[in-house]
Amino acid sequence: MLKNVAIFLLLTHTICYSQRIDQLGKAKPLTISGGFSANSIFYNGLANREPFTYFLNGNINANIYGLYNIPVSFAYTNQQFAFNEPSFKINRLSLHPSYKWIATHIGDVAMSFSPYTLNGHQFTGFGVDLTPNGPFKISAMYGRLIRKREYNIQEPEIEPTYKRMGYGVKTAYEKSNYSIGLTLFKAKDERNSISSFFTDDIGVAPKENLVVSIDGRVKLFKRANINVEYAKSALTNNLLAENGDNNNLLASFINENTTTTYHNAFKADFAYTVGQGAIGVGYERVDPEYQTLGAYYFNNDLENITVKLSQTLFNNKLNVNINTGLQRDDLAKQKQSQLNRIVANINLSLRASEKFTVNGSYSNFRAHTQIKNQFDYINEVRPFDNLDTLNFTQISQNANLNLNYNILQKKEKRQSINVNLSYQKTTEQQDAFLVDVLNNDSQFFNGNMAYNLTFSEKNLSITGAFNSTYNTISVNKTITLGPTLAIAKLFFDKKLRTAFSSSYNTTSTDSERQGNVVNFRVNGSYRWLENHNFTLNVIQLFRNTISQDNVNDFTATIGYNYTFSNRKKKRKKGEIIKQQVENSVTPKEQKVLKKLIRINYKGYQFEGAPSEITKQLDTLNKSENLTFVDDSVKDNLNQLFEKVKGSELETVKIYKVSVHSFIDAIDQNTSSLDKYRREITTAVRSLASNISEAHNSLEKKYVETKAELNKTLTIDDNYNSNKQAYEEAKERFVHHCYILKQLQKPEKAVLNSLPIYKGDMLTEVDDMRTKGINEDQIAAQVKMALIAYYDEEASLHATEDDIVILNME
């Protein structure tokens, strides 16, 4: 069977070279792009780590005639991690050639079919994704999942590993309202791949695994979605054990013996759109000991029944997301105790005013992570200091509250205060056993207050913060607290980014001082000629503890990144298309030549004398597209334009360089505006969809209250209440119908009528992105601004003439 799969994949790969030969020659024969990065870390201190390590990464993509991509990537490092040599590769090489709807993966790659089968496991081999325009989709892979590692009696703590091969196929039939898929994954250890002898008590044996999964999706009533997946896993834990006999359906496709087990996993969820949100229910059950060799780690022995609710309230000021239900383990009734609890995940987001926002969350779901307090990151000197183990589980409760208040929001200066509070209660579990069963609970309280001051025109930001952490582990109580100061500054037209920060924190356990840590960090990055980026990070850490001598750690990281591409033709700055000189001019006047030059740069094309080109550039500088840009940006554009005017009397080369600099600035802001307008367009479409979906319920309420009022006489006791209900329903419906009519106009007309589309929120969106606010939150803010605009317009212009009745029944 493996042979047939390999032949199929080989044929699929070969086909890639024979498609659309008629297109050859119509595009550029070969386009090459890619990048390379190198990082070196120098260390001087008492920690057990190398004084010098380096990391090399690179990628190259070759495109042939615009049809066929051949990406190649590599990574190499001399770093030896503390958990010894892994059985998967750290140094790797991968290629991802693609052709039309065929994408291939060659080398050291990773693929995911489903959570219960193949899920992100790295392998060395070959994979393919076939996504034609039709409903059928196919993905397949074949390769080595784990390389062999011999047993070394000199290092008994390092477990040997058998060479593990695997293959899998995922097929799907997808239509707009439904889909169905089938996934098959098989992995097997080669029992003869290890030649060294080791005893059985080490607990290592060759395994074999077969997983079959069926999944489906169906959409009902245009608002409801149902998703289902069922997986069955057959796992032989020891291929060397005695043969067994089992009537299970999968027994015929695996080397079945006395160690073979069969387990199931099932997950289903239902969601229904309601108002400006959705409600749904979900169910998941994973048998005890369910395992797939296509994933590094898997949670099993659990059953979850959940209810999900999301809704936007109070004129889109409050967003609520709730996911709650019942969770239990010990499904086989074999443990000494069973965990039963109500689980919940609640997220609230409130925009109380233009200046004040509140975000809160609570969760008590099982999490496969390790709790670390904020000082782990404040005092971290390299990315590998806080690596988690793969089998560390927490059953935790987490609560978080974030408050942000903008004191001042001006273009030249911004001030804000941020407060973040979090609480975590965890029960640790390692290798399925509770750690310190009697006293394994721990609680973490984190508090952070930060003041941010930004001078936009000076490209300077200053942050002062105070951090505190209080935790209880078993009977011990520990508190860590201290201040942090951070300063960031941009130089040379934002090409050089610099940052300095320093923090001090002290720790006490049960009121006894344990020590303190002082650290200084200096970061810098410089972009040169657009393609080269240099980085430097320096950390000096002083640690003073009662349990050991003073520690003085110095770490410096130097990095270089280079990107290249031959997509754009390299310009010749001094090229002169045509030069006409009047015979009557003097040698002194010849510097002010009436040159006819041509400029073709970043899509902008100009031809003529420098003075004529300058006039055209002035039109760009006064374009309405730049109406809402930041004042500092506008000042920079004006300065660059003045340089263009001043260079008219210089050589063609100098003039072109100044024009290119000006166009670079224009293009940068135009690209930002284009992205911003795409975001506005998406928000308008989403709002139009929401308004349309809400029409039926508002119309029904309007018609019902009107009918109820018409049935009531003025002398009836309930007349006034019915009239008030009707007036309220009518006001909401009139507003709604006005907005509906505005959004049903041609999209181009809708967008051009919006001040927000022209850019009056551009600076605010850029600021949010600079602060690291995620794109979903930015989209929500944009949508809220649109709603506020239309609500104000409806208050001014909506009348009963705007009422639209769509459901006459």
C-alpha cells in the first residue's frame, strides 16, 4: 500500500511540469525572491549555556513564467537545547513548489488534516494539496515522522527512539451549503531500526497507529451551521508483543496484538445567528487513552458540553461572548476520583466613552500551558529560558480586567493610562498524575499600571509602569514587585528604531526577602536601502539572591536580515531620455537645461522638463487622499517637495533621486490609505448585512405594536402604554429603514458619501495598530464609528416616508 501511495504522489508531482505550456514565454521566464537572516548571541555569565550561538535562516522562491512556484527554505543552528537532541529535526530544509491549484511540500515540513488525526507533526518527506475549482479537495503526505536514535548507556536519561514512518490522505467534497470529508492517517515504527540493546524497563517499544476520521458541515435556514467530526484510533503500543484477536473493523488494517487498543473521539457544534450575534451549543467526547501519533500532544479522557453566546448591545458599545457548559473526566470510571465541574469562558468589551474602554474575561477551562508571572518575561534574557514541557496540563481559573483611559489624544501628543489585573488559580498535572496531591493548588495575582506618553512629531514614546505579582504555592506566599521605565525613539526618517528599558524587582517569600533583580535593555534596528535590516539587542542583568552568589549576566544579540527580488527592473538613476539645448544659452545657463526626462517609478509615470514634472508632483501633494494624514506626515511631504523644487537646477541624477524620495513618501501614505479604505469597505459590507438581517424582527415589532394600538380605544386603560410601545418601535424602525436605504445604494456611492472613507479615522486606526491592538478589535472600532455616523444621520433626516415593509403577511 505504501508503494502505491508513493507512486500516486510521484505522478501527481510530475504532472506539475506539463500544464499550460501555451503560456510559456508570455511572462517573465524566471523571477527570484527571498531572504536570509543571521543571528548571533554572545553570553557572559554563570548560567550553563554556550558563550556563542548562532541561527541561520533563509528562503528562496523561484517563479517560472508566472505559473510555477518553487520555494526553498532552510534553518540551521549550533544551539544545543537542554532537553538534548530531539528525535525530530531542528535544522531543516523544505521546498513548497506550487502550480495553479496544486501545492506540494518537500523536505522537512508539517501538515494538518484534523485535530484527531495529523495535527502539525513535522515529517521529512513529501506532501501535496489539490484544490481545484470543483467541490473535491485532496491532501496527502508520506514521510518519516521521527528519526531513529540509538540507546547510549553513557547517557541513560536519553530515551532511544525507533524510526517512524507515516502516510495520510484527507479528502473533502465541499459545496456552499454542506461538505463531507474522510481522513486516513497511519504511522508505524520500524522495529529493526535500532541496533543497540536496551532492557524492557526503559519503557520504549515500537508502535503502530491507524486513525480514520469522518467530518461534515451543513448550513440550514441561511443562519444555522452544524459541524461534526468522528475519529477512531487503533494503537498497537508494542509491535513485539504476542498476536491477539479482535473483531474491530480496523483490526484488518493494522498489526493487531495484545497491546492494541481502540478509542473514539467525537465533536459536534451548532451555531445560529441571532440579531448582531450568535448562539450555539457544542459537544466533545474523547475516550481515555485516545492517542494519535500524528500529534505531539493530545488531551484525552474528557467530555465537554458547552453553550456559546455572542452579542453586541447598547448601540454596539458592549460586546459579550460567553462559552459555558459542563466538563468531566474519568469516562471509564477507573480513576480514584472524578472531576466534574461547570466550565465557563466569558469575555466582555465595553467602550464606555471615546476615552475609556474596559475589557474583562473569565475562564476555567482546562489549558495545556504553563502559568508564568510577568517577571519571567521581564527578566528573560533569551527565548529559550521559559520553554514548556509538552505534557504539562493545568486545570485553572483565570480572570482578567483591563482598563484603558486616554487622557489626551492630539496629533502632536498623546497620553494614556492602562491598568491590568489578573487572577489565576491552577491545579497542576504532570504525566496524568497530580503533582503533590495534597497541596498542589496555586494562586497567582498579577497587577500592572502603566502610563504612556507619546510625542508623535518627535517620534518619541515614554512608558512608566509598576508591576506586582502575588502567588501562593502550597503553604508558601511570594510577592514580587518593582517599576519599569521604557523609552523608544525613531531617527533618520524612521529608519533607525531605538529603545531603552530598565526594571527593578524584588521578591519576598513569607515576608522574608529572597533577592532582587535589576536589568537594562538596549534595542536597535536600522533599515538600509529597503533590503537590509540590522538589529542589536543588549541585556545586562544583575541578580542578587540569598541562596547563591550575585549573578551578573550579559547577553548581546546581533542580527541581520536581507530580502531580495528581481521582480522590479533596477532603475538607472542617471538615464537621460532626450536632451535639448538651445544654442543661444551660455555655459552658465546650461546648468538650467531644458531637459526632457522620463520617470517611471512605483507606478507613477512622468515625462517632460523638470519644472513641468514638479508641477505634476505638486498636484499629488495637494491630493484629497492626503487630507487626513498626520500633520507630521504632511510636513515631511512638504519638505520633500521643496527638495524636488530645489533640485530642478541640479543634474538629472540629483533631480531624480529627490523625486524618488518624494514618491516613496507618497506611496507609503497611499498604501496606508488603500489598506484603510479596504477596511472601511469590509465594515460597510458587514454593517449592511447586519442591518438587512435585523429588518424582519424590527418590522415585526413595528407592525405588531401598530396593530395593537389600532385595536385600543383612547379610553382604554392600556392605550397610553400601547401608544408608547408603538412610538418606540416606530422610531427604531424609521431609523433602521433610513440606514437600510442608504446602504442599499451602489457601493461606490455609499463609500464616497462617507467622511470616514475619505480618511477622517486614518490616524486613529494607525495609532491603534502601532499600539499592537489586534485587527479584530480595530475592525470593531471602525464598525462602531460607522454605526454612530449613520445613527446621527438618521436622527437628522429619517422620516416615516423611509419605512419599508418587506413581509406583507
